[in-house]
Amino acid sequence: MYSIRLWAVRHARFLEHVYRLFEPVVVNLQPLWNSVGYQRAEKTVGKLEKISKELLFDCKMCGQCVLISTGMSCPMNCPKSLRNGPCGGVRTNGNCEVYPEMRCVWVEAWDGSQKMKDGDKIQVVQLPVDHRQKGTSSWLRVARNASNSTQGHKNPSR
Ligand code: SF4
């Protein structure tokens, strides 16, 4: 799994492109999510997301995916779960202070972001992780947020 995770970072540009194609599909499926109900869709979509992202990124299903801003390196693989890194303990060889045999997740994030078109997003400060979202689908969250913002535009008084 670790080698696949490193592969994902090396191919961050390609995966960014795939995500850019995938995101509108999930958003445009809003009528389906609405008719099935987000809670019911969660079971199937969440499972699919978990399987694919565990394989590619060692995803921990935090429910608030930031891969697109972190060079396709999942910050939840940082032993300190830092959403903004690296910490001061990163070794001179770029490895983690807690797991010396592992490359620092944030060094990887920087490398991956340099390959991406929107790599500057790594400069954006991420909010602390909301543990209440753990285990939920980030894909559906993106669709739900898009739906809410469309409704907001339609009903600006809300
Ligand atoms: S940021 Fe969260 S959802 Fe994205 S890959 Fe990491 S654990 Fe999974």
C-alpha cells in the first residue's frame, strides 16, 4: 500500500486531472442523491470511496478530503494527523520523526503539489479536522455543498 501511496504522489498531476473530470459527475448526480436520499447513498458511495481511496492513498475516511490541496498525499497518514504541515520534527532526509523509515507525509505533499496545475492550494491553511465527519463520504459532501450553494444562489434571502 505504501508504494501505491508514493505512486499517487508521483502522479499527482494525472490524478488531479482525473478528479477534475470526476467531481462534476458527482455534483451533477444531485437529482439521484436527492431521490435516493443522501443518507442511503452514503452506504454505497461511502463504500466505493473507501475501497478506491484506501487502495490509492491509504485513506482514513476523515470525511473532509483535502487531497486536491495536498499533492495527493493524505494528511491523515501523518502520525500527528496534522492538517497543515510539516511539523518541526521532519528529519533532514525528509523522513518522519515518529516513523523514521517513512517519508514525511508533508514532504510528499509538497512534492506532489509541485506537479499539480493548482499546486498553490497547498498554501491554503486547512481547518482542523472535524471528527464527527469520520467515516462519511467526501464525494457526497462535495455534491451536497454544491447543492446547498446553488440553493443559496436561487434563494439569496436564506
Ligand atoms: S484527506 Fe481524508 S478523505 Fe482524503 S484521503 Fe485523507 S483520510 Fe481520506
